[in-house]
Amino acid sequence: MPLFQLILVALIQGITEFLPISSSGHLILLPGLTGMQDQGQAIDVAVHVGTLAAVIIYFWSDVREGLIGLPRALTGRLDTPGARLAMGLIVATIPTVIFGAFLHFSGLSDALRSVTVIGWTMLGFGIVLYVADQKGDTRKTSSDWGLGDALIMGLWQMVALIPGTSRSGITITGARQLGYAREDGARVAMLMSIPTIIASGVLLGTEVALDANMALMRDMGIAALLSMVSALVALSIMMRLLKSVSFTPYVIYRVILGVVLLVIAYS
């Protein structure tokens, strides 16, 4: 793959993965609107590994606590914050894994990769985010996250498998609807991405590994590194801004892009 396209794909993934504007939608639109060659599954896996590394680094204290609590969670002892966090992440991931496997093996995942679908999801779920953000309470913090809220947010996250929805956007929408403050809702949503990205990476990575070669491995390494760096920057900026800024700027971007895509799709 040309270096310029490789850099472009990595930067798009890194910047958009944790912003509520849909990384998968932008990656699909890149070849669809520019005529560039589709980057392929291998590069998709690589850039997701990069963003996975970014969220683990940024939220390392939470990740460490969850890892320490994982053995207790697996034995049903939810008596520590780490154990409750680990079990919450497991519960939140199950709906996405089931729905994702269905879409992948049924072939529907490819059928949904269209400008029309992305246009409608960008527009529709952007409005849903705005309503949830404006109407949502702010009484809950990340420490209030329990299994009930984890399941509800997991069901919201499941919908993100439709291109253009945005995994971070839809889970933040669910968090705001449940009454979490903006920064705390985003924090939980970002932590939820870790097992989800791992699950999708394992599913797609197994297939990619069978066809990998040295040139492809080099491209994947470059893409992973660049997406990690750009994701760290984007995540850091967003979390700082949420202390004083709502999600409205992202909603405006989604609505404008959605309308433009629908005009293109139906013209």
C-alpha cells in the first residue's frame, strides 16, 4: 500500500476511534469517496491494535485495577472496585460479540458498508447523542457503574456495529441517558472499547494471519504505531475538553457529514 494512504488511514482511525464520529464510517468512506484502493482487513486490524494500545496507556490505572480484579470477578467475588469493573466490562461486551459474530458470518457486515447507510447513521445517531447529552442528568460517576448499567450500555454498543454509528458515540449516548456526567460517561465508554477491540481483533486477526507476508507486516506495524500516537493525542484532547465543552460540536459535524453523504447517495 502507498505510504501516503497508509499514513492517512492510520491518522483517520487514530483520531476518530474515540471521538463520537465513527472511525469505521470514515475508513469506509475514504476509498469510497476518493477512489483509493480499500485498505483491506489486515490494515484495519493493525490500526485497531494501535488504538487499543492508546486507550490502555491513557487509562492504565483503571486497566490495571480491572486486571487485578479479573480473577475475583471470574469466581463471582465482586467485592472490590477492580472486580466490579472487570465483570462490568465482560457483561457489556457479550451483546457486541454475539451480534458481531452474526453480522460477520452472515455476510451482512459487508452489505452495510455503504455511503447511504453511513449517511443515515451519522445523521440519526448524531441527533440521538445531542438529545441524550442535553437531557441527560449528571448525578452518576464512573464509580457508580454496575452490572445493570453495563448491560444497557453493552446493548447500545452492539448497535455500533452498523457503520457510521460510532462505538464511542453510541456508548456515550447510553451513558448520558443513564445519568452519567460527560467525562465519567466517556471514561466508561473508552474502557468498554478494550475488550470489544480485542474480540474483533482476534476474529479478524486469525483470518489475516493466514495471508500475512513481510511487506504486509511492515505496513501493519507502521499503521499500528501511527494510529496509536494519533489516538493518544485525540483522546487526551477530548477528555480535557469534556470538562468544559458538551458533545454539540461533534453532533454538528455528524449532522453536516450525514446530510452531505445522503445528498451524494441519492443524487
